[in-house]
Amino acid sequence: LIGTHSYSHSNWFDFYMPRHLKREILQSLSAVEEIIGKRPRLFRPPYGVINPGISSALRGMGLHVIGFSNRAWDTSSRNKETIISRILKNLKPGDIILLHDTVPETIESVKPLSERIKQAGYRIVSLDKLLDIPAYEK
């Protein structure tokens, strides 16, 4: 599944006025739709934080705000085994795992992490199935 996060991923995203935030989010939605031919309905705010401005910007947009419950802090650790062990150490049913595709070691860890999650008796499912929500506009 593909959702949206923001367009610029600015360090100041949380401080923008709602009008600017909405423009950012709409720009990211349009970019994804142009590439995949579907408009996402999943939005994870940068840094996983919702504040009143972001909440106001999202109002009426029909997006599902997605958080995460398990993270590897993979942008601060560039070690594949550390990334895997941090996820597995805190793993519980229903977890939404945060990983970053901009970190080469994270990309390298996905397959072995998936295998170890399955060995631990868990199933990996897409967010729309886990949360029973539509991932794209119809």
C-alpha cells in the first residue's frame, strides 16, 4: 500500500499554518495519484505527531491518520541486526511497524525481519486489512 506523509517532509511541518499544511498534503496526494493512478486515503504525519494545526488541515479530507506502535529508530542506527532486534524485542499482535525506506540497512533488514516475525508466530498483513479501512478513494 502507498499512503502519504507530506510533500516536503520539512523539519518545520508541525509549525505550518493549517492552510499551508493542507496544501502540502494535497500536493503529496496528487503526486502519488499521478504515479499509481489511485488517490491514497492513508496519512502518517511526519514524526508521528498530530497537533491542532494538522488536525485542522486534515478535517474534511477523508484521510485515515495512521500512527505506529513499534519502531526501530532506524534513522539513528545503521546496523541491520540492531534494526531487527529492536522490532522483535517489542513485537506484539496488531503492531504497526515504522521503518524508513531511505536507510539502506533498513531495506536490507526487511526480508530477514519478515522471516523472523513469521517464525515468532505472527502474520504480516497490510494496513487496510489490519485496520479494516479503505486504502484508496473509490
